[in-house]
Amino acid sequence: MAAKSAGRTTIASRPATPAASPAASGRRMPNLPDWRWRSFPVLAAFIAGLLVDSILNPPASDAAVVVRVVAVLGAGYCLAHLFIVNTIVARRIQARQKALATGETDEDEWVDEVVHPDENAGLAADQSRPEPDLRR
């Protein structure tokens, strides 16, 4: 398919035929999952595997002890993450939905209250304080 002309190599393309495409032939490509390898479930599965392995095979060297300590610390992180996501964030979402349903608050006001609760109070307090005298 490659033709050489005047020192250049050109590749002749074949015309697309309807029978050559997978959709036209009747066969469909399977929907493959879009894996996100740098996500919490992958980290949690890896840490759980390390922890189970370190429990079933007691550490025999210093490196294995380090792996066990990393697995225990990682398990603590995973449990803290699950607690925060499933309790604290869930409560905030429920409170936000309840407030929006009753019409008590505006969307922008909610963000200021929940995400930055002390920011507005801090600005008011900073404005009321006199400037310190730095001359000495």
C-alpha cells in the first residue's frame, strides 16, 4: 500500500466500506468500563489486601513490619474517609436539601454558611478593630 514517489513515502488509504465498520456488520463493541485507578475504592482494596496478607503471613523482616504499619495506617485512613463521607457529608447534603425545599436559604448563602462559616464573621471583626501602631 505504500508508494514511493520522489523520495517521499505516501500511504494510500482504503475507502471506508459500510461492511467494515463494527456497527454496520451487526456486531457491537462491548461497553468496556472506564476504570479510574487513582480512586478511593482501588486504594481501599489495596490496603485491605495488604492488611489481610500481613495478618495471614506474620512479618518476618523489617520491610514486612513496615508494610504492616502502612497497612494499618491506610486502614485507619480508609475508615476515617468512609465515616466522613457517609455521615458528615450526608448530613450536610440532607440539611441543604431540607433548607432549599423550605425556601429558607439561597444557594450562595448556603455555600458561605457551610463551607466558610467564620469568614464573614472574621471580616466584620477585622473591620471593627483599629489598626495597630507599628511605629517604634
